[in-house]
Amino acid sequence: MTSLLNANNASMRTYSSSSPTPPLADSAAGTLKRWSWLWWKEWTIIFAVFAVTGSTTVRVVRPIVTNVFGIEGSFTDGPWSYRLTYLAITLPLYSVILFGLGTLVGRRAYFGKIVTRMWGRFIPKRLLKRPQSIRDQSNGNNQV
């Protein structure tokens, strides 16, 4: 297996197990040698961001459902209005917190891709794609 992540996406880092080069020798491609110190550091940061995001989301959503919406209950015991409100708040809030924490630790491209992939399961792909005019502006191809 030559990579854990999609090699076609330049914003994602790739990890190779058979690379003869030292870690970060090919910084343009963003490759790290698997099982190296930098590889462990990268994955520790990624796992920590996911852990903090999940814990923070749970701690924030419960008071919102109870205090803002005034719905008493629990996810396991109900009522159904509590469960549906909990899920409706959790999904977008998790995405925002994940992207925010990912940006704070310097992994904006990686976590942006994760959030886009997550929402791609709910929203049709044609709605997730950026319009051509926005892509041209971000690439510096401003044509009038």
C-alpha cells in the first residue's frame, strides 16, 4: 500500500511505507515516511483534534437543547423531539468545531477535506462544488 490518503489531492498529505527518502525530504509532495517520528506526530495531532472535537460538541449541544430549546430528556430515554433536535444541532456544530480546531493546529486543508467529504454524504455533489467563477478568482484567472 503506497498511501493512506488519496494521492491525487495535492492538499492532503500522503504516507508511503516504501519510500527510501528521509521524512519530509519531498516537501512539495508532502510525503512522510511511515512509522517515522514525524508520521507519529502528524497522526497524534489528527487524532487529538478528532477527540477534542467530539468531546466539545457533546458538552456544548446538551445545554443548547435543554436551555435554548427548552426540551428536557436524554438521547436514550427520549422524547423524540429531544433526539431530533440533538442530531440537528450536533451535525453542523461538529463540522464547525472540527474545521476550526483543524485550522488552529495548522491542518486546515486536511480537515476541510474531511468536512467536505462528511457533508458530501448528505448534500448532492453538484451543490458542494464551487462555481467556476470562484475557482477562477482563487487561481488568479480573473477574466472580464
